[in-house]
Amino acid sequence: MKNHLRLVAGLFLSCLASAANTAVAPRTLEFASVGEHRLKLDLYHPATPPAGLIVWVHGGAWRGGSREGVEIKGLVGLGWAIASVDYRLSTQARFPAQIHDIKAAIRFLRAHAEELGLPPDRFVIAGSSAGGHLAALAGVTDGVAELEGEVGLDRSRSSRVQAIVDLFGASNLTTILSQSTPHGLSMRVPALELLLGGQPDQVPALARLASPVFHLDAGDPPLLLLHGDQDPQMPPAQSAELAEAARRLGLKVEWVVVPGAGHGGPAFTSDAQLRRIDAFLRQSLGP
């Protein structure tokens, strides 16, 4: 009976701690400006010293969404700080503006890590859908001049991250249309036109530059990929390509096919999935 009471009390205290962490309101900071665009981030800080920082990149077909859409916010309750970042949408600027903005946010956060209470060598980048694509691309292109850009005031800082979490994102824009369902094509064709200024076969060099699979090398950080096997919008084969390319290079990669899952939803944000992400990151980043 005493052991049972201790277990109940422990679970109660754990829930209180999780609620305390996730209830923290974000701090909004401006990290850069480009012309008339003021780029901001929302920093969610747990009540305890963070296990690391997750830079979150929202989805929305590269042309929509906002930093307010933080699907993995529950990880704050597991001890992670999250910075959800702005980037110029494809209706505002073509690729590679989006990556330039995201890397500027990483550099800003690293430059101000001490004052913000963040561990500068435990940065993770994560995103979903188009945000998953951008997160993976930013994560595997450390030092690629064309993608580093010159946005922000912290250009001497590194944009390198120590792990990548890609939720149902694209990885190869040169194959994505041939893999897509009719519904997927109705989404991807106009989205790619806005992002690239043409279809991948019309701008092949730009499509390759925008594809994480063509940037992978043996020095890249660990990757966690989650994709639903019933995704009608983003072909599951996109995650398969990235996982297989990473394995060929000997990188640490965990590829999770979520049975019955479509494009996003609770199947990717359940407690079990958040704990899967938490475990992967803690194992990858170490103590």
C-alpha cells in the first residue's frame, strides 16, 4: 500500500512539474530584419535548466503558417527549451531566403545563449512538413556559403546544430512530384512554383540546392525522421530517401514509419511520440 501511495505521489508531482514547464509563456525576441521584414522568435523556457534548445520551424507549404504553430510544445514539459522562429514565406521571398533566416536565428540564439540560459552546444533543429524539409536542410548544410546567407548581426557565429528532428518533411525536390499522389500534386506544384520560381525540372540546380539528400556528409548530426504511411500530401518515400542516404554514410538515423497516420495530427504529438523524441535527443546529445 505504501509503495502504491509513493507511486501515485510521484506521478502527481511529475504531472505538476510538466504542467509548470509547459505553462511558461514565451518570450518574444527580434533576431534579424531584412528590408521591411522584422524576423522574430518565441522562446519557451522550461522551469528547470533546459536539456537543450530545439529550434522549431513551422510548416505550411513554405507559403503559410506562423511561429505560433508549435506542434511539439509538450517537449517543454520534458525539459527542453523551444525557440519557434519566423522565416520569410515563399510569397515574400524565394528560396534560399527561408534557410538564410533560419540560420540567422540559430546564430542569434548561440550568440545570446548565456544571457538566455541556453546550452550553446546542445542545439537541435526540428520542424514539420515544409518546416521539416527546412529543418533537415538547415541541419545538414553547416558551412554551405550559398545557404548560410548574410542575414542578422551574428554572422561570425556557427549555425551548426547537434541533432535534427524531421516530421514528414521533403528531402529531395527532384523526385517529390514523381512520388506524389494526385492530391499531393495539387499541393506541391503551386507550392514549388512559389518557392523556387519554377518547377524542379525547370530550375534543376536550385532544386538540388534545396534538397537535403544532396548535402549529406559523414560529419552531419543524428537524424530522427517520422512519417505517416498514409500521408496524402508529403510522399513517405521522401523520408525513406533521406534515411537511406544517411545510413549509407554511417550517420546515426532513426526512421519511424507511423502506421495509419496521415499528414500530421495527434499521431505525431502524442505523449508516446514526444517521449520518443526526448529519448532520441538525450541519447544523441549525451549527458
